[in-house]
Amino acid sequence: MNFGVIVAVAIGYLLGSLNSSLIVGRFYGVDIRHHGSGNAGMTNTMRTLGKKAALFVILGDVAKGVLAYLAGYLICGGDHQGAFGGMLAGTAAILGHIWPVFFGFKGGKGVLTTLAVVLMIDWPIALGMLSVFIVVLLLTRYVSLGSIIAAFLLPITAIVFGRDVGAIIVFGIIAVLLIIMHHANIGRLLRGTESRFSFKKRADISTNAEDDGMTDAKKAE
């Protein structure tokens, strides 16, 4: 592994560690990991802080995946070697999102960043997986189920359509990462307790805190 690849992976990881939901949450004075599902991602941001905050998270998570790939591609010289560097840097960005060095190694599941990276590597497959996700979401309203199925099909689709070995391996690693990160969701899906997606924002956080305090006071009485 040459020095350029090491630099590309390091940059990809650091970009990935800029967790958009945690950064956006700070503007609201909220650590998203302490609310809702506890996941530092777009879905929990939407449920807790609303659509506008979720939009900024989407833009941030997608941007860092794209930038990580481009950084790897350019640092490693473009062409075939650059594509390899882009895949490694993109994968490192996903790892950074999941285990961000700037936020105590506790991040999100990496779905949006993964979509951006796969889009840069192979846009037809990325759009296909996005279509699968949307169809499952519309049919079930489970974000997690759509993400899990799309991740599972990612390397299989790459094999079916004859992509090169490097892309298949990277897609396989990404798929395993995403499925592992959804292990709690899989358990809730099997138990029938998984939350369904809604565009409605949950009740105000400060109101919830006051309500919790009132409830505790009543219990104390």
C-alpha cells in the first residue's frame, strides 16, 4: 500500500467522522444520541428535530461521501488506480461515520454516506439500490428494512451484472457493515416493535423534558 492510498484513507475517515446529525444537533443544543432511537442519523434527526434539520443532515452525509471518493480518486492519480483509491477512501468515510473520531466513536449507521459512495463507484447500481429502498419504505414504512434489503442486494447485484472483483469486495464489506449496524433494528422487526417512518416531528424536546419532570414529581407525591 503506497503513501497516497494511506493519505486517501485517512482523509476519507476524517471526512466521515464529521457526523452531520451531531453537528446539526449542536445548533439546536441537542445531542441526537440522547433522544429518540439514540442513532446519530437522518431518520432520528427527522423524528426529533424536524424536516429542516434532516435536510441538512442529508446534504452533509451525501457531501462527505462524494468528497471522500473524489479525494481518494485524485490523490491516487485518477484512472484505474484512482478508482481504487476512491473506493478505499469512500469505505473509510463510512467507517468514520459509524465510528467518528470527533464524537467519541459513536456515530450513525452510515446509510446516506454509503449511498453517496456507491453512487460515485457505480451509479446504475446505486440508483437500483435506492429504488429498492424507496419501494420497501413505501410498502412498509420501515426505513431500517429498506436499508437492510438494499444492503443485502448490493454485492449480489454487482455479481449479477458482472462488476469487477474489487467493486464486489468493497460492496460486500459495505453490505456487512450496514447489516451489522442494523442488528438492533432486525431484532425489533422480528418482535414487531420497530418504529415506522413518519414525516411528523415528535413533540418538542423541552416540552418532553418538562412533562417527564412533572411525571416524576407526581410519582414522588
